[in-house]
Amino acid sequence: MAEDDGSKCSADVLAGSYFMARLMVVLGLMASVLALSGLFHSGLRRLGQPSIISHILAGVVVGPTVLGRMVNLRQLGLEDPGMALDDAIYYLRVIFMFFTGLEMDLCYLRRYLRASLVLASGGSALCLLLAAVAGPFFYGLLHPGKKNFYPDGIYASTALFMLVLTSTASPVLIRIVTELKLTGSETGQLAIGTAFANDIASLVVVSIMDVDWTTYDKDGKARPDDLLGQPMAKLIIFLFLSLNVWIAIRMVVWLVRLLNRAKKGRQYVSMYVLCAMLLFIVNTAQRLNVFGYSASMTAFLIGLATPRDGPTARTLIDQLTYPVHQIVMPLCFGVTGARLDFTKLGRFTATQLIIVVAFTTLLGTTGRVAGTVAAGRMIGIPARETLVLGLLLNVKGYADILAIKLGDKAGIWGDAAQSVLLLSSIINTLMAGPASAAIVRQQRLAFQYRSHCLQDLKLDEELRVLVCVHGAGSVHAMLTLAEISKGTTPVAIYILHLIELMTAHKYAITHLYHPKGGDRDDNGRWGHTREIDQVVAAVDRFINDTIVAVRPMTAISNLVSMDTDVCNAVEDTRASLVIVPFHKEQRYDKRMVCRREGRRELNQRILQRAPCTVGVLVERRLGTIAIAERQPTAEGNQQSGSVDPEAKGSAPAHDVVAVFLGGPHDREAVAYATRLAAHPSVSVTVSRFLPERASMDATAEARSTTPMSTTNDSGGDDDHVTLMVEGKVDEEGMADEEFMAEFYARFVEPGHVSYTEMYVRNGVGVVESLWSMVGMYSLFIVGKGGGGGGAAAEMTKGMGGLNEECPELGPIGDFLSSDDLLGYGTSVLVLRHHDVAKKTRQTQ
């Protein structure tokens, strides 16, 4: 009776009665893989694991090992969840392989072509050698208890084993490199270029092997195929399939170029054209499958040969990146995990399984790392960097899985071999991320950055400035400010281009750097390429105009984690000052607007986390530099810092004023102003604000010195007023007096810096005094405010109630950056002092 029911169920399935049930089951399995993949990745990404691990683990849970054992899908005509998913995503896999080939931009290899090829050859050569030697031993481990082996099966297994060990999954590596913040470094770019070379070579070999393969029985003996087994027949089949693949590739390339000519001058093609293009590619690849060649490999070769210029490739990349990486990729790797059935490892004991997996993993890791280190040392790459490269290049996920499937299709490996090799690939990928991250952290700790505040930096010491920009509009003003900060010695200027990484483009890293040939206007609008080109052009113009060396850097991440990139760049460049742009920009109608939400929060995080002094520049047409006055003699460096317009014969290009109320941030502002005073094109004035009672004490005492020195002396007589707050010693006030006394002796008395004092009662008086100074200076330098002792708190009392919009700039900076001062063209630099002593105490 049971048999009759089973035969009836099968007949009903074949008749289509259970079609909707099967469809719902397959859709449920796909949804489960996507949901579990996201759940696993939310936890594993904190451990530095790429998303491919989460995809495979989700497939293992959905497959016959876990959930598949709870539900019997044979009643619906489905063998197991792995087979059901594998059949359902057949065409999605074709699109995925096409996109993989399209992402492998061969032009990315040009910058580090020699180094990439040497590293790829070195690591692959040693892996091939070890796999060739250990291949027969591996084949014996997969068949425990068996005594007789046929040479044909051993040779075929060894060849595929060599391919599995030498492969590298470049998309997985790109993800790891991005998460390690290495995309802008030479190590990261070398890793990506080497992975491309490895991946392309491995996939091409797989595609060649897939043209005509020999099947083997369970004993490892090749099965005779009569006429088809003859060498001449195999050669004819190979040539025939190769010709058909070449014709298919040429057809797609011709169609892409035809569409580019038809849509010349446009940024994208329409969605109808995109869908038609994908259908044509899938249909072309499927036609090759009729002749016996893999449709997936055909799609990969088509994607590899597709021209990258023009709107067609741009539309394919932009429209496919997000769905492929968020939907198709989890399903493809989920199927790989779902095909794993650990219940079929019965002939392996736990010890045997551990030995086989450990042997395979250790063999691949040793060959890749040792070969990469040896090749890297030959071309002069440091050993620590080559070690990172070796671990990164050991990630698996594409060519190795295809080779494993080919071995299963040909009868070389069974379910046990697939499980062992996939486990080894997963372990290799699991090790790559954390191991590389640990080495990178140790490397950064070895060259640990020690922050310095500007107050402790002498004028004859080199100042390292990191300038951060979001676009080309602020490049000139930021670099101008950095250049005039040099003091009496040259300044080291680094410019960091902050590029916001959108979710839909975060995997297509390589296409952000290399616009292809053709129409410049047409290709310049792809992704961030035009923005990058504009920043590079602005930097080049500044270098040509000023003959000042500027070292460009790029950081690509989302706004939430961009402050980490800035902090890492500060440590890498060992900067003492980082300058970031204000979150608002001046529009064409001279109004200040915020063009991107989240930039203000980014500036706030940088102000809190940066390990050095931070400056926020509110730029309002900061002027240019007088180039002719930029070469002081070696003997007159100190004198060149004096501001004497009559002696130079022309007015200075910049009139700068530093506002001092008190506190560490204001002291930092004055210290920075003294460096500007050493530039021949800058005139610096320091304006100190004092409480009104200090003015009364000052007028009660007779002075016999110059007005400026008298003013300074009055500060010394204010100790009874400013250094006592409610019976307690005002330490900040004492520090202010000591600092200003030294500043007056070094810069005011020799005439290098002008000095004024203003006496105010409260915040209203400060605002009125600042209003009287607006229009007289091109740049205000102020401290962030806070921590200035009792005197500063008294003078700024009431300013917080004046509709403070940006409290992170302090009361003075917030007032000077308001829209009320737009018409005066006055730029503002707000500095935040970095407490080195506090950081040292926290570290200890």
C-alpha cells in the first residue's frame, strides 16, 4: 500500500499537481538562506569574517545536515534541499559568473603588474609543487582501507587538487581588504592585483578542463568512451567548443560596442536594454551548454572580455552590484553549504576527518604564505607585508568550488572529498581575516604614533598636517592654510580624500580608480571617478602654483566609520594637526548649506577621537598666497617670521587674528598663530579678552614701559583676580598667564606678532568686540572653548543663549561661523587641543 501511495505521489508530481508546493518550498529555502546569512554575518563580521562564511554556514543549516533531516522533500519529488536550491538558481549562477568576470578589471593590474605577477607566480608555484607531491597521499586519505588504486584516478585527483590549492577568491579578498582599511595602501592594492591574476588563471584553467573531461568509476579507473575517448576526437571536440566560445564572446563584445555607439554621450542605458542584454548573455551561454560546455564558465569568459568603457558596462556594474552581492551571491554560496552532507562521512572516523582536513589546510596555507613571502622578498617587499599578502591570498570561494564540482561530476571525488575540501576552504578563509588583522595591528603598534600638541612643537620642528576634503571645492583653501603653517621649516602636507561608500557600490572597489578610454565626459561620471579626478586636478594645480609637495591619500568608507579612517591616517602620517572642512559649504548665492547629512556628526566624532590637534575650517573664500614671497634665506629664517609690510614693499596676503580668552584650546590657537607669523605673506594679531575688573586694576598701576609691555605687565598683576576662584587656585588661569608671558617675550616684543587686549564684562561684550573686528581680518583662529578657568567662563557667560547652532565649535567659533557674517568673507579656523597627558594616563 505504501508503495502504491509513493508511486501515485510520484505520478502526481510528474503531472504537475505538486508544482505550486515545490515552488513554495524552494522559495522558502531561498528565503531561509538569505535570512540566516544576514543573521550569521551580523555576528561574524565583528570577528573579521567575510560574508562568504556566513553564506556557506547558512547553506549548511538549511541543507541535509540540519534542517533537511527534519523535512522529507522526497514526497514532493525533491531529492534534498541542496539539489533543490542548485536547480532553482541555475540561471542566477550564470549571471553571477558573468558579473564576476566583469568585476575582474584587467586594467587594475597595470599599476603593479610586475609585482602582482611575481607574487602570484611565487605563491602558486610552491602550492603546485606541494600539491603534486602530496596529491597521491591525499587521494589515499580520501579512500581509507582501500589497497589498489588506478593511476588514472590518482593523476586526475592530483591535477584538481593542485587547482584547488592554488586558487584565490578575489571578490572575497576585496571584501577583507576593505574591512581592514587597506584599499588605499600599496599592500591592499598589491593583494587585489595578485588575487585578480590568480583568479583569472584558475578560472581559465577550469574552463579549459571543462571543455572535455573523462569520467571515472568508483575505483578510480577511467571509463572508455569508444570513439570519443580517442585523442584525436578529444582534440576536435576541444577545438569545436573553443571556437563556439570565441564566437559567443565576440558576439557579446560587438553588441556592447554597438550599444555604446548608439548611446554615446549618455551615462546609462535604459532598463529595457539592460534586461535584453542579460537575456542575450544568458541565452548565449545556455547555447554553449547544449554542446557540452558549462554555461557558467561561458558567462565568466564573456564578462571578462566585455569592454569596460561606455554606458553599457557602467549600467551593468551599477545595477547588478547590489542585487548580485546581496541576493545572488548568498544563494550561490548557500547552495555550496547546502550540498554538504556530513551524515555521509560515515566511513571516516573523527580522527581521520581531522587529519585529512588539517593536512589539506596546512598544505595550502604553507604553500601560499611561504611562496608569497619568498617572491616578495625577491622584489624588495618587507617580510611583514608579504606575510599579510600571503594570508590574504589564501582565501577561497570560487575556482576551488568549481574544481570540486568538476571532480564530483567526473567521478573523481565523492561526497566525502567534497566535504573535506570545502571544510578546508572554509577554514582557510576563516583564518585569513583575523590573522591579517592581527599582523596589521602589530605593525601599527610597532610604529606607534605619539601625538604632539602645537604648544609643545617648536617652530624649527617639522609640522605634519593632514588635510581632509570631501570634494574639489575646498582643496585650494585647505592646502593654502596648511602651506602657510610651516613656521621656519618646511611643512609635510598630506591630503586625505574622504569618499562616502554607498551600499550599492561597496564591492566594486576596483572600478573607482580606473576610468577607461573613450569619451572623457562620458566615462567621467561613473561612480566616484569624476569626483576623484577633480580632487586630483585641484591638487595638481596647487602644486604647480606653489611648488609645495602634497602627498595624496584616499579613504573609502561610509560616514559612520569614516572617523576611524581619519584616525588611522593621522597615525600613519604621524600628523600633529588635522584640518577638516566645516559641514556647511558656501552656495552660489553665498548661503551656507549642508550638502550631505552626517558630515556634522563625522566632524564631532573626529573632534572627540583624533589623537592630535583638530581644526575645523569654515572657509569663505580664503585668499591665495603670494608666490614670490615664499623663499626665505637660511640665515634669515627667524627674521622672515616678522610681519613688516613696509620692509617687504607690499601688503601681506593674509591678515590673521587669534582670539584668546583662556584655556588649552585657546592656547593651542595662539600657538598655531605663531607658526603662521613666520610666513612672509601673513600678518598675525593676537587679541586677548580680559574681564573688566582686570582693566580697573591695570589703570590703577603706573607703567613706565611701552604700551604693549605695559599690557603684558597688567596680566601679571591680575593674578589676585584671575587666579583665585571661590578661594581655590585657578590652575588653568595660571597656565594661561605663564603661556602668555612666554608668548609675549618671544613674539610680541621682537615685533613678530601684533598684540591687543580687550576688556569685556560678559558674553554680550565679547560679541560686540568680535563684531568690531569682522572685516579687518581674512582669517579668525579661535579655540573650541571650555576649560578656560573662571575668567573665561565669566566672559562667555550668556553666549550660550544666543541660539547656539554648533556647540562643538564653542561659543566663539559658533558665532563667527554663523550666517550673519557671510557678507564679510571672513574664514574661521576652530582648534581643539589634544590632551596628550590625559591620553598617556589612560594608556597606563
